[in-house]
Amino acid sequence: MADYPAAQPHGPIEKLLDDVYWVQGSIRMGPGMRINRNMVLVRQDGEITVLNPVRLDEATEAELEKLGTVKDAVRLGYFHGMDDRYYVEQLGAKLWCQDGSSHHPEPIPDVIMDGATQLPIADATLFVFRKATHPECAVLLPRDGGLLVTCDSVQHHVGTPMCSIIAKLVLRAMGFVKPMNIGPPWRKIMTPEGGSLRPDFERLLELDFDQAVGAHGTVCRTGAKAALRTSVERVFG
């Protein structure tokens, strides 16, 4: 297993909602630069669907196995996927991602997702960013007021846990540390020339959710939709 990216420092598996869990992990971006990186686990009939996969250390992976059998791994963001191959080859997960999600070309996906895809979570809805230059999506779980799971598009940074000192300074300087923030570099890369991502975010705001968790940042426990609406107005005017 030496050719897989090693497990990075992370916290425990924590409960978000009934049968929904999350892990706050991290990733080293460069010398002195470590930022947080999150994944969400959804359990259904003893089987686990992993959203934004993050490799765990041996002890925490054993806790995951007690929670249920990993059956599916869902890549929500174009720039994520470094641990997908580990989940597919070592834990037997089926990989789901959008067409063209090739920043991490391996493994080959088992399911190509689009706006009509029924996810392996019975009550979940897949949201696809239609205007973005690269594939990006989100998942809505209509539980406890609605939980929105994003990747890089929306990041709830009200603190900088698991981040190095240098990363904390850089994230603040780049404008990341805001509630339900639209990731600044992500927006720049994903916006088509002469276009806007505002129509996608207006569609996203049509969904019903009060909580949210992205692949970076922390969990927004309440008021997520209102905070995102504020961010949309601030970013797009």
C-alpha cells in the first residue's frame, strides 16, 4: 500500500445527525501549509456512503468498519479525489463522480453522475453546478432541517481548526474565513470567461437546508441557507 497517499492528521468520527457522521482531516499543501479537509459518512442499512473521501489512520479505519461496510465513495469536487483509489482498491467502494472529473484520473469511476442520478442514499438529492468550467456538485440530505454537503464551492470557515499557523494567516488574507463562504480561488477557476456562477448559487438557494458542511472549514449547525444567501449577495452584488 506504499503507493497510496498516507493518512494525514485527522480527528475522530463524530456524529452529525442520525446515521450521518463526519471526520475533520487535513492535507499538507506545501512547506508549513496544512489546511483542514473533511469527509461525511452516511449509513443506510449497515452500509456506508462516503462523501469527499479522506483516508483514515488504522485505528479510526477500524472504527469505520464497526460503523458499517463501505459500499460507495462519492467525489463531489473536481480538485478532490487523492484518497479515492484507496477506498476503491482497499475498502471495496464503488466510485461515483461526474464526467470529466479528471484532476485525479484514477480510479476509473463506476458511476458517472449527472443531474438525474439517483445516489446510493435513499433520500439524498444531487445538485450539479451547471455553469462551472469543471465538474462540481453537492448533496442535500433532507434531515433535521436539511444538511447540505459541498466540496470546494461553499466552505464554512468561522475558525481554522487543523490548520498550521502559516495556513491560518494565508486563509484569512485570501478571504476564506467567513460563514458559508464561496471559495475565492475555486470561484475564479470555475467561472467561465464572461460568465457568472450566480445562477447556480440561486438554484442552490432554492433547496431547503439549515445545516451545511463542506470539504474544508467547519460544520454550520444552523442558519446555513441564510448565511449562504448573504455570501451570494456579497460576492455577486
